[in-house]
Amino acid sequence: MNLGIIRAREANLPQPLNTPEIDKIATLARLRVSPGEAGEVAARISEILGLIDQMRAVDTDGVEPLAHPLDAVQRLRADEVSETDRREELLALAPASRDGLFLVPKVIE
Amino acid sequence: MEWETVIGLEVHVQLSTRSKLFSGTSTAFGAAPNSQANIYDLAMPGTLPVLNGEALRMAVRFGLAINAEISRKSVFDRKNYFYPDLPKGYQTSQLEFPTVGRGAIVIHLDDGSEKEIGVTRAHMEEDAGKSLHEEFATDSGIDLNRAGTPLLEIVSEPDLRSAGEAVAYLKKLHSIVRYLDISDGDMSQGSMRCDANVSIRRPGAELGTRTEIKNVNSFRFVEKAIHYEVRRQQDVLEDGGTIVQETRLYDSVRDETRPMRGKEVANDYRYFPEPDLLPVVIDEELIEQVRAGLPELPDARRQRFREEFGLSDYDAGVLTASREAADYFEQTASACGDAKLAANWVSVELQGLLNRENLSIAESPINAPSLAGLISRIKDGTISGKIAKTVFEHLAGGETDVDELIEREGLRQVTDTGEIEKLVARVIAENAPQAQQYRDGRQQVLGYLVGQAMKLSRGKANPAQVNQLLREKLQP
């Protein structure tokens, strides 16, 4: 979730998100939200933010941040090449490819 | 009024593991496009990452080498953005709990002084793929071979005060990762990439607004890009303008930096902890194991070369910049027993040869034992320093047996007094006017006469003996 928006909300609760904020989140997430849906989406996201605000209100001083709900640690893998070249098979799954490359509509930074 | 330059560098170092950071796909350089891109690298649904233990050990190795704090627990995060060369839609990186914390790197400046540069952190992350925009008219081609290659991003404090310091820091970092054997550090192939944060301020003032120059790919370009950017910022501020915080690209052809185009939405990566990976715990055992395997690092070796071999700090610095050169020198010096001659031959003659042939020291046509053999023959007087260069050329041409080639080519120095006397007598006879000038007190003519004798002997006469005999014979 967008930290900037969460922080902005801390200052003035409990305002629901406005349309420009919804637009920005949708653009960042590459989701299409039609003007008709914007109101409902805003209400639902605001509800989730409300939940987050509720959790933030809990005093967590001295509590170690939890990075993962599972009480386990990451297993490590040996540095070995276990995969083989499956290029033709994988390229065939893409909508377009040529000369061994995946093709996408032209993107220039 | 003066300006002070403030620079911080973010350096991406590609770790030289055999397989990717989170998958068992090969990372070999130069493979056919997408032949090293498998289901996890392509973000196929249901695939999960498994952390490469060797990449983690390499990160720890770097951390220990710069005396950094090693996080006992580090966490991977998702950095979310959309670009076709990043199929997952996020880069797995580390935000709040990087593997390597605060450390420091000492750089050596041109005036002989040292400066400590703070390292804020070094975090592990995966590389993206490559987009090819030029090949096709309406499409971009995507090669995902590089996607998922392990990187260590090393972030410095804004402690650097000039382009020269930035280059010294970068070279030191390059040297360290090569000594540690965790990366080939090849900037031309993208194994080491540098982003520079540059700002200027009046001395003592608050930090100015910075710009970030992205992806500079050589030491020289880092220097030039910073020079340009500093001048540009000075011009803007002195004309009463303000610096815009932005990302710029360095164009090496036009030698300028330009703002990057069209990032409609400002960087908002919405980081959150990667749920597909558990926290990474690094225990004492692993740390001690890695520590025990650390090689002697450039600074320690530089100091040892000064103390053990009596080299100047400059020579010691040149010879320890790369591990290969240091090994070569050390082998040569111990075999011939004369460190100063060895230092000279390695850093002048051999380095000159390698530069001319565009070879690395690992590819040197002359091996350390042969060079040591040559130096030994200078030391014991078998050949003169001048003739040694001829022997050196033979070695460069592929010969290896120094003694055999000295005999075969008749390069042995003439030290027989009788022969040198004959030589001197002949020179005096053939150069009577000059000999007379010397007798009349023109001391500098002696050099000419010695030169004639050396020429006559085709360089083989012992010049010290020639010199002395000439003086004696021409005594008034």
C-alpha cells in the first residue's frame, strides 16, 4: 500500500480516499478503474486503510518487526545449475517472439 | 565564492555465482537470448524463489572485508514497478534489513594521503533483463537471460568530495571485489555499474539538492560525468536558478548529462516484505566460516609490501591494485631475491608490454619464473641492464629459458679486464680529438667515449668497468 497516502491520512482521519488518489494507486498498480467504479473502490480501500489505522494504534514499542508469519528461517540452495534451456517451449507461450526474443509493444524510456 | 562538491555512489556489483539468485538457471555470460531464462525467471504462476547460499556468502564476504556490520537477520522486500524486462512486476531487493550494514573503505589520494569513505549499506537484489529497442520497427525485444542474476548494491555515504575521489573509491571497490573473488568487476560488460548522486554547496552549508546520474559504465566516464554535472549545477546556481532533483543520463559521445525522459509517476515503489521468502538468518558459524576464508586484502598487502620488500607506498599501491599483479610480483621477487628490481621490471617493462599488447597480467606472455631468471642475471652481472631489455623482448616473443638464450645470442656481459682494455684502447685511438678534449678538462666528453665503447661491444661491455678504465687511461 502507498505509504505516502497512509501517512497523509494519519494527519487527517477518517477522510476517505479521493479520486486523484485512487487514480494514482490504480496507475502504479496498472489496474483499470473506470470512473463508475472509482467511488466503490475508494470506499473499499478506505476501509482497509481504516483497518491499518486500527493496527497502528496498538502500542508495539519493544516488539520485533515481523517479516513473515511463519516462524521459520530461509533455507539456502547450493549454487548449482539445475535448469536446462527450454527457450523454444517458453517462447511459444508468449503472444509474440522473434529471433529468440520476447516481443512487446515498443517501450523507450 | 567557492563551491564544495558532495558525491555519494551506488555501485551494483554482479556476484559471480554459477546460478541465479533465486533459481537454478545458469548465469554464464554471452549465451543466446532467453536460453538462460526459466519458469521462475519468467514469473510463471506457482513458481517460488529459493535463495542461493553462495550469493549470501559472497555478500557476507564483502561485508567482512570492509569491516561492516553483518545483519544476523535480513529480509527481502518487493520493489514494485512495471517494465517488460521485469516479468514479476517487482524486483526482489532488501529495503529495511539489508545483509550488510555500515562499513568503511579507505581510499588513497594522489597527494599520498588516505581518506575513509563510509559505506551506508550493501543489499542483495536481483538484476532485470535486457530490452532491445533498435532491432525491430514497432516492437521491443526482451532478453531475460540477465533477469535474476545476483547483485550486491553497495551504497556509500556522501563522503566523496571530487570526481577524483569518486574514481579512487570505485577503483578500490573494484580491487576489493576482485580480491574477494565475488565478481569479475568488469564495467564494460556491466558486472559493475555505478550511479552517482551529485550536489554542490557552499563550504559548511547544508547539503544541496542532488541529481542522480544513472548507469555510468567506466571509470573514465564516472569522472567526466561528475565533472560535467558539477559545472552544470554551478552554472545553474550562479545564474540564480535552482537544481531540480532528478535522474540524469550521461552521454559519453557528447560528454554531457541529460534528464531522463518521461517517468510520469515519480518513483513510488510501494516496497513490502517478500512473502515468498522467509527471513534470512546468518549465524556465527557461517560468519566465522566466511571470515576464515578471507584472502589478504589490498590495504594489508600494500602495507606488507612496504614493510617486507621495502617498496615505496606508490609502488606498493600500483603492485597491489590487482591480486594477479600482486601475486606475480611476489613470485618474481621471492625467486630473484631483489624486490626493488622486481617491482621495477613488473610495473615498468612488463606493464608496458601488457599495455601495448592489450593483455591482462594473467595473460602475460612472460611468466614470473622467467622474469625472475632475467633479473637474477642482471644481479649477478651476467648481462647488463641494457642487454636485459633484449632478453626481455625474446621472452615476450615466447622464449622461456633465460640462460639458454643469453648463451645462444651471445648476450653475456664482457667483464674480462683484458678485453675491456683492448676495447678502451681502440676507442681512444679512433676518437683521438674527443680523447684530447677530455684530457684538456672537458669532463662531459667521457659519456660520449663510454657510449662509443658500448656501441663497439654491441652493449655487452660492463659499462662501469669501461667508465673506470677510460678515466684511468685518459689521466693526464
